Amino acid sequence: MNTVYEYKKMVQETARRSYQEGLVAGTSGNVSFFDRENDLMYITPSNLDYSVMTPEDIMVTDLSGNVVEGVHKPSSEWRLHAEIYKAKQEVCSVIHTHSPYATGFAIVHEGIPLILVEMLPFLGGDVPVARFGLPGTDAVGINAAAALHNRNAALLENHGVVATGARCEQAYLRAVYVEDAAKAYHFARLMGKPIEITPEDEAYLRNKYNLPPREC
């Protein structure tokens, strides 16, 4: 059976990996896991260096931001995580990163089209852009949740990336794939005009991976 410490360790280790991978810098970004059985959110603390963060530093709150356990302040972006958990019942982990290539597209308000086959099974298709919401407000989470309809990751206008999963490991891998797709798309545009996967091939792949049809 999973314990409180194991949940905290899972979140802390995911945050550390995201820092080592270069998905975040300094104390930016945040990671959470939602224990739906007990309605408790385990989330990284605010303004604490990932290199010194321990499982004991992970905060436990409810979806209203009330602290249940911990000695720090929860991430200032806890509302982003909470709104996604409210809207997407299949999601139990959220990671928010500032990975540079993907964030570059978020800054110009441009999504990442379906250019790689692996974007379908890992991300659900292309990577859309969520409308801007002021950091730390309900709006950033509500807008992100809307963009995540039938998707596992999205860009946040002028902010960064959000990726979701059933566990922290899955959310983390999806955040990595977002940055990989953004980097590939960036280089493709430097070399010429990127060619997207055709609608016919996308429909075939969606059926192969048991994904819902693309909405017009």
C-alpha cells in the first residue's frame, strides 16, 4: 500500500529529475500528485531549490489550498494543479515546466502541430496553447484544463508547459516529449517548411492507439 512518505518521495524525485533534465531552472516549475482516495494533493513547496529538496519538504493540501501537512508554503501555482484535477478525473499527476523550446512557442502563442508519430500515444496529438491566465490565479488552471481536452499536455501562453498523467512518472515523460517535439519543430522550421502528419494517417494512428477521433 502507498504511504504518505512514498507519495512525497515520488513528487520530490520527479521534481529533481525535471531540474536535472533542464525542464526547469532555479526554483521555477512545480510537480504534484493527487491521492483521489483521500482527496489530498502532494505538491512541491514554493521557492525551494530542487537540489536540496527532500521528501519531507513536499506539502500536502486539499484542492482548496488548505495545508494539511508540511512546514513550507505550497507552490504558488497550486491552483493550476487543482483545477486540472477537478476537470480531468483520469489525471493524478501534474507537472508544470519552463522547458526552453516549448516555452518559446508558448511565448509566441503558437502550438506544436502533429509532426511526430510518438506525439499521438504520448501526448494525445498536437500540443495546443492555453489562453493566458495570471500566475497563481484560478484562471491559469481553468484555461489549462480547457486546452487539455483530449490531450495530455499543453502550452501556457507566456508561461510554460503543463503535462499530466496517472502517475508522476507518466506526467514527467510527457513533459519530456513536449520539449522534444518543440525542439524538433524548431529545427525543422529552420531547415524548411515542416510537414505535418496527414489527416488520413492521423486517423489510422488514432485507431491503432485507441485514441478518440480528432475534433474539428
